[in-house]
Amino acid sequence: MVNSRTPLIAGNWKMNGLLGDGRARAEDLAKRMQGAANPGFEMLLCPPATLIAGTAAAIEGSGLLLGGQDCHFNSGGAHTGDISAAMLADLGCSHVIVGHSERRADHGEGDDLVRAKATAAIEAGLIAIICAGETEAQRDAGKTNDVVAAQVRGSVPDGADGSQMVIAYEPVWAIGTGRTPTEAEVQDVHAMIRATLAEVTNDATAQSCRILYGGS
């Protein structure tokens, strides 16, 4: 099968940036993208929720994509401090990250919740970036494939296809630690993720779904 997947570069700003510097950063990236003829890839910015509207204005017409860092699994209601997928779409987002390792660790989010969030994102017309990755202890114990495959199986919504989701492999031990897996190690895990997707969805979805690497 010919690989027709368009490369995606996603920048997660995490809990960083105030209005002024966030807009300046977005404007700078927008100018760079506008100066690139047929770059052959997509670039996605995922600023904190407070900067989404300003970033949307700054990147308008540049070809840059906009995403959220998380969403609630409900479309609305009494969920103080949360943001729905529909709200993100209303602000101009096309993507949303779900199941990031920091959400899993800091907020105790498990695969069932991540799947519910991904489902809500897809229902709102967003592309769900579903994160999966192992800790240092799990890697050292040789459990990388088991852990990541289980997260993919548990987090991918039923019926989702490759145009509705992206899988981000983010080894927890390589986020901000200075430790970096080799290209071969990343490719091995990506191949395992694609095989797992074929099991839980179908071959067409597995081949069309984009898989990212997130880490140092």
C-alpha cells in the first residue's frame, strides 16, 4: 500500500505562555509557514485554553492548525474548570490531545476516560490525538509493547477511522529527561502500534492513521 499519510508536527505548549508572548510566538510561526511553499506537512499548535482565541486570530490564513490540550467527555453541564470538545471546535480548533501522560499521572486518567474523551472529540468534529507511552520502570522491565498496546486498545473509540484520530507515542521516560530513544526503537513501537490498530479497528484504518513521536 502506498503511504499517503501527510506528516504532522504538533507543538504542545502545555501550561506556558501569557497573552502577549503567546500571540507573538503564534505570529512568528504563522509568518514562517506563509513563507514556505508547499511544505509537505501539517503543523499544529496546541496552546493552553486561555490562548486559543488569540492564537486563532494570529494564525488565520497561515495554514497552521489549532488544537486543544484536553477536553471533557461531556458536551456541556456542571463541570467547573473543564472545556468541551464543542467549545474547542467553536474557537477554531481542528484537533485535541487526549490521554497525555501528564493527564494520566496528575489527574489519574485511565484508558476508559481517555476513550470517552476521544469519542466526544470525534463527535464534535475534532481529530483526537490519543497519547500512549510507558514509564521508565515499565521500559526497564521490558514491558513497553504490553503497556503501549494495552493503552491503544483501551483508548481508541469503537468505529474510529484514520481520518478521525492520531496516535502519539510518548515514552514518559523521554519527556524532558534528556534521555532519547533511538530512531529504530521508536520505529519498532510505531510498527507495534499500527499492528494493534489493525487488531482493534481494521487494516485500512491502521494504515491511514498517523502516528507521532512525542518526547525529548
